[in-house]
Amino acid sequence: MRSMKSGDGRPDASAGTIRARGRGALRNVQNRYERHETVPVLEDLDPHDIESSANPATELIPDNARSIIATNDSPDVPFEQSINPYRGCEHGCVYCFARPSHAWLDMSPGLDFETRILFKPNAAELLRQELARKSYRCRPLALGSNTDPYQPAERKLRITRSVLEVLAEHHHPVTIVTKSALVTRDLDLLAPMARRGLASVYVSVTTLDPALARTMEPRAASPARRIEALAAVTEAGVPTGVLASPMIPGLNDVELENILEAASRAGARTAAYLLVRLPHEVKQIFIEWLEAHFPTRAAKVLHLLREMRGGALNDPRFDSRHRGQGPLADLLRRRFEVACRRLGLDAERSELDCASFRAPGRQGALF
């Protein structure tokens, strides 16, 4: 192996590097804490290595965490605390803003993020302990704030399921954001919780085009399956919403109204959208993916994004990071607002019940 750089100093994704099949990122980009990057080149590898690199297997790694509830004080995020049963996500969404978190684990935000999945086998036990603390104050818990709680590993590991069982037992409110139809598996828990004002579900739909979805979100549920899941969750009596996110100018933003209409027909009551974010290594991963899959549109997409980000490709500032700025960002926001009013998706998010919470090991109020 040897390092290869393009003329502008960026690693060259086209100079003989191996493109993984069925994955979002083209390769393992250097994480921001590494000093040097090594890029595999075809002539340096034997056929077995080439096949392994083109078809990287998913590795599930136990993550024996010491805590499970994360708190948040960001003014533009609609929750105060969250649980992430997994680190990394096999869905492989190329634009995922959570990818840089794998750098903290000395892994790459590229292929490592979607092939080396850490799971928390003691999540339910930790949750019970943290809910039992005298200092604990009940506020809705968000599942899916960083990586998807219903990614493929959940079908076998059932960690999200175990977390929901604890929350249901102790009448604790929860909100879920997912791209997976697997959420319907847990309707036996979520429907009774929803009847008590304890649960809501938001399904993320980025595109209705199955071909674009396969390229951009290779191991997530198809758009049709997500809309079907949204309808099933709604029919079970759980308040639902749609997250049309992320919007990528010049790529999927033209679909905004159609996504909202499909979600409305499926029973969604609320909606939200976010402009694509490209923090840290995600910028490089996204540019390489865009140039590989949409070479004739890449320059336009990046130009439009810079117009909405004050000349840059990313803006980390609160408020602006989710919506952008300038005429194009304002137009996207107005389109969203008009469509939501027309479709009845402008209702306030459901207020969940925190008063009925019963802490583990404590004598509390009953329903």
C-alpha cells in the first residue's frame, strides 16, 4: 500500500482505490486525529485482499458502556436527553453527521463507521440504574438522535427492544427517529405507551426514488417500506411525524413536497426537515461519493450548498447549521412551510407525559 494524493492535497478516490459494494462511503478515509493516511491501491493487493476490500463484512463489537443516558443543551435540538444503543450504523447513509464520532474510537468515519458497529449489551441494566437515581428528573428520552436504533443488528441483538421494555415498565416517555421498518416489531410496546401519552415515532424519508436511496442509504429500508411503516405505526395509534432529511440542493430537494405528501397520506401529523450537514470527515466522504456516483451534477450540488452555507460547505453554528442561510435556504424553508400548511402537517409535536413516571425501586404514583 502507498499513500496517494490528488493535486489539491485530497486523497485521490479514483486512482486505483477499491470501491466497496453495498456501502455508502467509498473507502476508509483518514480520521482527523491521524497524522498519516494510507490508501490501498489495486496493484499492491492480491485477489483475496481485493475481494475482501470490495465486500467488507459487518463486525459487531460489544461496547460495555458505563452510562447510557446522554444529555444535550443545544438550543436547536428538540430533546434534552437521549439513548444510543449503537455506535456506528450499518445503514451507511453517506451524508450521516454522526460519522465523525467513530474517530473518537480510533476508527475511520468512512467504511469503519458502517462496518464496525459497537453495541451496548448492558443498555437496559444501565438504564434501570440511571432511572433509579434520586437525582434523576424525567424528561422524554430520544432514541435515534445519533445512529439508528433499528439498524440491521437490532433484529438479532434486540437492544433497542430491551430499552423500550424498561421505559414501558416505568412509564417513561420516549421519542424515536428511524429509517427502518423494524420499528413495527415493537408496536406491542409502543401502542400501549402511546395510549398513555408516552411515545411518538418519526420516520426519516430522504427520497422517494429507490435508485437514489440504494446509492445514498444502501442498507436502510427502501422509501416504500418506510412509508408503509409510517402507516402501520399510525394505524396502531402512535403519534407519527416525518423527517424529510437531509435536503441536498440539486440532488433531492426537488422531492420535498412529494415526501411530505406521501407521509401525510400515511397518517403523519407533524413534519420537519434539515439541510445536509458536512462536519469534519463527512465533507470528504460526501464529495468523493458525489463525484463517483453523480459526476455531471457534483459541481452544481456543491455550488448550491456553498450558496446556502455562506460560501462554505459546512456551518456549525446553532440555528444556521440545520437550515442554512441566503435566498435558496429561505426558499426551501418557505416551500416546507407552505406544504405543511396545505397538508395539515403543521401541528405541534405531541406533548408526552412525564408526570406518570415511576422510578425503579421507588414507591411512586400509579396510573
